[in-house]
Amino acid sequence: MSSEPDQRDDFAELPDQLPLLPVRDLAVFPFMVVPLFVSRPISLAAVEEALAADRRLFLVAQRDPQEANPGPKDLYAVGTLGKILRVQRHPDAQVKILVQGLRRIRMQRLLREQPALVVRPEPLGEPPSDSSDQQVEGTIRAVKASLKRLEEAGKGLPEEVMTVLMGLNEPGALADLVASNLSLKVDDAQRVLETASPMGRLALVNDMLAREAEVMAWKQKIQTQAKAEMTRTQREYFLREQLKQIRSELGDIDGKQEELDELRDRLAKAGLPAEADREAKKQLRRLEAMSTESAEAAVVRTYLDWIGDLPWSSTSAERIDLIEAKRILDEEHYGLEAVKDRILEYLGVLKLKGDHRGPILCFVGPPGVGKTTIGRSIAKAVGRPFVRVS
């Protein structure tokens, strides 16, 4: 069932009292036409009282949209005088209304809370403008330019709205129409609604448009990066699959690919720094392109094995105990007094300095004289992992 509005002067003097309709998640602006679904008893009572009078009511946003029974403290003081244009009643007791915002008004005081909130309204006047014609014109042009940039970024307003906006040159009306079509958060929309000065509202809207344009620029950048990364990953996947097919045609055994996959997993789990990770991936790609029988492939494979074995992410507590170090060296190596004395001297200097910067010990000699076992004993003495690199 629907009913049509009667013809009255919508901008006549404010009545002494108005039923108040609390609105969730929305601030209604003057000249804005919006459909509202009404189901709460306090809201249904406000609609019925408005229909019984002149169809006008006070539209005001809730501070907390989750509040089911809002009182005066849960509502903003500034809202919009609205008029019900159309009513459609549903069988489930819900009512759909089409309302139009007419002008800004403020809640002067609460007159009644049941069955509907009824308030005494007062108009929210606009102060005289102290802006020059050049300032007004410049701000209007800036707002329109920002709207065009948003349109180019893919978040433009409907074409019919843009046509109206481009023809508007009154700052207050332009600010209200832009704000009502921007899908602003209630807090931001309420700030615009409560600003009495037309130029103040337009400046606020201009700032919000600039912020929205910046957000859209970042969104486009992130989407472009994500698309590029996805394209690169897909390309690598298809190339890898093609490479598998080529190897299969050439009769290469699957053992090489299994070895490469194992190396790739080990390197991924090793926790390499960024620079080492880049170099490891580069050498892995080289190894993938080499023949398994080439001498260079054996060198690269050994190099990658060595990188995967290094304790990149392993740490141990620092301890340099010279007495314990001497005991380990004497216990594991007979003779070599000069070598052991030089090692103890080196460890003593490190302990006194408190850092690891200093000369590097280099063990030289033919196979079997104890170079590797000496290194292993030093690692045991200071509590460090031992990795043989050559």
C-alpha cells in the first residue's frame, strides 16, 4: 500500500515540535532523497506521527548504529528536516519510506520520549561569508577537478549527478551534493552537516576528496603490483612446466628435477639473508639449465649444498673459557704446542676485546695433519657450530 504526499510549502516555518526518526549508518543531507526501512517501534511511531501531521520529521544519525533503542545521548544534535514522499507498508510490519532532506536543523530540547521521540527544533543558520569571490571560485574549481580525477580513477559518481555538480556554482549546495554522494563514514558526513558556513563545508569536502583520491592512487598501485607479481608467478609456473615437458621429450631422468626441488626446499628453509638468497636462486637457475654430466654443474651443486648447510639462522650463546679450550685441545690433539698456544692467544684476545673483529686464522698443510679436527675443537671450545667449507 502506498500514499502520495500532499502539496505543501516544504520550507515553511518550523513547527514547534517534530517527531524524530533515528537513522543508522547514514547522515541525510538537504535535497538528498533516500529510501529508509523502518521496523523499530520508536521509528514506526515517529513515521505515523509525521504522516498524521504534515509528513515532516527530524532525521538524525545515531552515534552507535548498534543501539536498538537510542535516546537523546545516542543521537547527534544536528540533523535534517525531512519530508516523507512515499510510504510502502510490508506484511511483516516493516515500513519502507522515501524521504527528502529539506534543510539543516538542530535539536533544541527533547519534549517527549514515548511512543516516539519528539523534539523542539531550531534552524541552523548560515553565517555571512567572509571569503573573496576568487577564493570561492578557486575552491569550487578544486572540488570539480578532484571529482574528475576520481572519475578517471574508476570511482566516479553517477553521470547524472556529475552533470548537476558541474553546473553548480553555489558553495553550500555543491558541498552538500558531493558529500551526500561520496559514501562517507557517518562521523565525516556529520562533520560536514554540522558546519554552518558554506565555504567551510566546501573546504571540508575538498579535503575529503583529496584523501579519497590518495586512497584510490594507493589502491591502484597495490593492485598493479599484485597483478604484476601474479603474472610473473604464473609465467614462471608455465615455463617450469614447459621445461619439464622438454626434458621428458629429451629423455632426461627425473632424478635431476628431484635433486633441484630438494635443493630449492633446503635453501628456502635455511633462512638466508636477502643478498645470499638472490645469489642462491641465481646459481640454482644456472644449475637447472646445465647438463647433469658437466663439471661446472658439480661445482655449482657443491656450492649450493654448502650454502644450504651454513647455519644462517642458528645462534648460540657466546662463551670463551680459555681453561676449557686448553683442556679440549690437549685432550683431542697430541703435540702441536705452537699451534695450540697460538689458538689460545687468539681466543684470549677475542675475550678481552669483546667483539669478533680481528685477524682470521688460516690452517695450511698437507692432508692428514689435523687442520679439520683443530677447527672442530675450536668450535666445540667456544660453543659454535662447525661447518667445513673446503
